[in-house]
Amino acid sequence: MTAISSTKESLRSDAKDLNLIRLTWPIFLELFLFMLMGSVDTFMLSSVSDNAVSGVGAANQIISIAILVLEVIGHGAAIVVAQYIGSKKLSEAAQVTGNAITLNLIVGIILSGGFLLFGGHLLTLLHIQGEIYDFARSYISIVGGGIFLQALINALAATIRTHGYTKETMYVSVLMNVIHVIGNYALIFGHFGMPKLGVEGAAISTVGSRLICLIIFFWLLYRVMEVRVEFSYYINLSKKFISKILRIGIPSALESVVYQSCQLVFTLYVTYLGAEAMATRQYAGNISSYIYLFSMAIGMGTSIIVGRLVGARRKNDAYKRVFDSVKWALLATVVIDVIIILFRVPLMSVFTDNPEIIKLGAQVILLSLLLETGRTCNIVIIGSLRAAGDAKFPVYMGLISMVCMSLPLGYLLVFKLHLGLAGVWLAIAADEWTRAVIMYFRWKSRAWEKHDLLDQDEEVGAQPVPAV
């Protein structure tokens, strides 16, 4: 309580403290902990079997698409809230938040029902069979059935971060990870008097930690917002606010869904390469996720700042901020990537003792330097384009690059040139760099300046916020 109050006073008295470093380091730790939770699942389940890891990995490929669908509202609302805060319209920001929470709950319940009814059919479409299917089916029923919890978490966490309280969301993530690890230890292996449930235990632990996290986020929301979300904001949905949310949210989520759908197709390619390739992709992908972690944090922090600057009519500052952020993100990516490449064999050995999987994983991790640098540019610039209101352009470019180029290229490399798993990495890298170059010139053209979300009548009388 004291920490939150002091944070609020600090933000009110000196908004200059809301710089990129202050926003980014808690986001980085929060994302790191989120990734760590996935790694803990993978590490603990590897003690069950490689097939268990492959099954959970396949299920999470589908679940991740559902989470991206939920970002239609959560991410869109965060951008709208950021621009309203920039123009000092805090009452409107609170109304957008209430509307977003209700909409995400509705969508989350629909998705939960879909997983319970059709989860098995979705796995069958991915050519998942045998014991891997059994593990995946069990996991997707429990975690997918509780996806509505993640729907609410997305909306709440995005809003709290947008208000500048990235440190508080990090604290909640710490607690959630501690609960998750303890739950995994108890339910996967049968400790503390609990039954030994294996994959089901990991799924139950995931849902339980999310429930506790959700309760804390609701409490936090009413502690950090200067203008509180009234109960009527949850009930009375505004056409104006929903339109603004969806204007950003739908294209943003569609671009992400297209990306994840392509990853699902690549998963389908890998299933034809065998169980060892499936496990390798899961392990190597898990390790590689830490490479672009800092870039994601910089991208999220930059988008918060860009949204506020655009709302405050300070577009020149927003323009310069993005290029500085890209430089820092690329530097961090290269340093982290080189370290992981140097220790790639020991890192793979943490997850499995299968020499073929370790060898194959070490090979594809070498290609991460090519892939992750392109991904870094995309993370920062695409997030900034969305924050400025220019959300449709990345979707159009993504459809061309991902669907029309990356997937056919992957098929050629994997099945015709027989490059195996390396072909998947190269195809994804080609897509990332193609889009990175296009997005760079899009931001440089300043065409995004025409897409801000505030109506002309809302701009009248808006006062600029202090520098961020």
C-alpha cells in the first residue's frame, strides 16, 4: 500500500521520471518471469518424458493463438488509454478500461468453451498422434478451459502498465511464478501430500496461479488509477470507446494471429520430421525466447511513451524515440544472443540427455543471430506504429511476408532441399528481416502521423503532458 502510494505521488509530481529505462526494467523482469514459468514447465515435464514436453508444446501453440485473440481488446485498450492519458483525459481512460475488461471476459468465456468442446479436434489437425496427443489433449482441456482468466489478466495488466505502474505488475508476476513453481512441484511429482498428476498437474498449477494473479490485479487497479473505474463502466458499453479499441485491437491481434498460425503450420512441418525434431523445436524455441526478451521490454515501454506523446501532440519526440529504442534493443539482442550461442550445448543439456536432440538444438540456435536481430526491429517498430494508431499497415505486410513468402519458403527448405529443422529457422528469419526493412521505412516516412485516435473535438483544449 505504501509503495503504491509513493509511486503514485512520484508520477504525479514529476512525469519526467516516466522515461524508457524506468518503464522497461520492470517489464523486462516481468517478461523474464513469464518466460521462466514456461521454462519451468518444460524442465519439470522433461522429467516425465520428451513426449510430455512435445504434447504440452503443441497444445501451447494453439493456446497462444487464443491469447493473441484476447489481445484484440487488451492491447487496443492500452493504446487508447495511453493517448487519453497523454491528452490528460483520465475519466475517458477509466471508461475505456471498464469497457475493455467486460469485452475481454465475454470473449474469454467463448474461447474457454471452444477449447473444452473442440480442443481434441484442433490437435488432430496438427497431425498430433499417440502419447503426444494424450498429453496435449489433457493440457489443452484444463489450461484452455480456463483461458477466460488470462483474458481478464491481459486487460488489467495492460492498463496498469500504461498508467506507468510497470513495477507493480512485475511484483504480481513474481508472486505468480512462485505459486506456479510450488504448484508444479507438488502436482507433477506428487509432493506435499498431493497426487502425482504429471501433465495434468502442470495444467492445474497454471490455472491456479492465474486465478490468484487475477484477484491481485483487480485490487491493484483500484489502487493506482487516479480516476477509478466505476461499476457502470463495466455495464454501459460505449460505441465510441469500443470502436477506438477495435480500430487498434483487431489489426494488432490479426497480425499476431497470422504469425502464430504460421508457427502452427511450421509445427505441422516439424511433425513430419519426427518426435526428436518436435522436442528439439520446443527446447530450442524455449531457449531462444530469452534472446528477444529485452527487445520485447523495450518495445512495450516505447509503445507506452509513443502513445502518450502522440496523445500530447508531440509527434517529433515520438519519431526520435523509436529510432533510439531500436538501437538499444539491437545491442541487447546481439549481446544476449552471442552468450546463448556460446553456451548452447550446456543449455540444451539442461532439458534433455538425448544426444541427437542436443546436437540438433545446438545447430538451430546458431541461426538465432540471423533471426532475432530482424525480430527485434519488428517488435519495437510495429509496437510503436500501433501506439501511434497505424495498426493496419503491419497486418498487410505480415500477410504478404509471412503467408505468401515464409510458408512456401519453409516448405521448400524443409522438404525439397532437406534442411530439416534449420529450414524452419531460416524461413522465419527471412520473414522477420523482410518486415523489419519495410517497417523501418514506414516509420521513417511518418505516414503514421495521420492515424492518431483522438477525434478533432477531443483535441481542442488538450494540454501536453510533461516530457517522458
